[in-house]
Amino acid sequence: MGSILIADDDKTYRDSLQKVLEREGYQVESAEDVDSALEALQARRFDLVVCDYRMPGKTGIDLLLELNRQQSTIPVLMISAWADPATEAHAVALGAEMMRKPIRRQDLLDRTARCLGG
């Protein structure tokens, strides 16, 4: 199974995603904001980043832009309850997959597997 980094400022939601993914055998680490996610990405290798679009300070788009600047090949699954069609199109153009909250368990698992090449 792959290793996944979850970046979401909502601890309850972040913990819920982590539990679902860990039950499927993924190794999961979490971060509460973009800066913490970038630190985690410098410390170890991940196979997938799952990040919220809207977080205090920097957004999921900022994280995606930084990964692109670093020429990272890590797939990004961006989740949002707030993104408008233009924001979603921007994220997709930058290489992310988009999912809207609330996310059903099976949809998360299916999209995660697809992002990881399964």
C-alpha cells in the first residue's frame, strides 16, 4: 500500500479521512496547514497528497503550486466544500484531482486507488 499525506485544518475531518485510509492499509500522516504539509514532504516521501482547498493562510492551490515549482510528481487529490468551478478548473489545470465535500467513504477509496495508479 502507499503512503499518504493529508493536509486539512479541520482536525475532525482530517482524523476521519486518516482512519478510513489506514483501515485500508495505507500509511497516513497528517498536517493541519500548508506549511506543515510542506515540512512533512521535505522529511519523507509520500505517494499521494490529499489536501483541503480552503485552509487558514495558504490554500491547497498554494501547496499545489509549490509542488509544481519543485517539479514534484506526487499526485494531489484536492477536496473542497467551497471551491467554485473556476477554482476547480484551476486546480485541475495544475494537475490535481478534485473532490467535493462531503466525501463518501467508497468514493474516497476509489479516487485514492486511481490516483495511486490502481
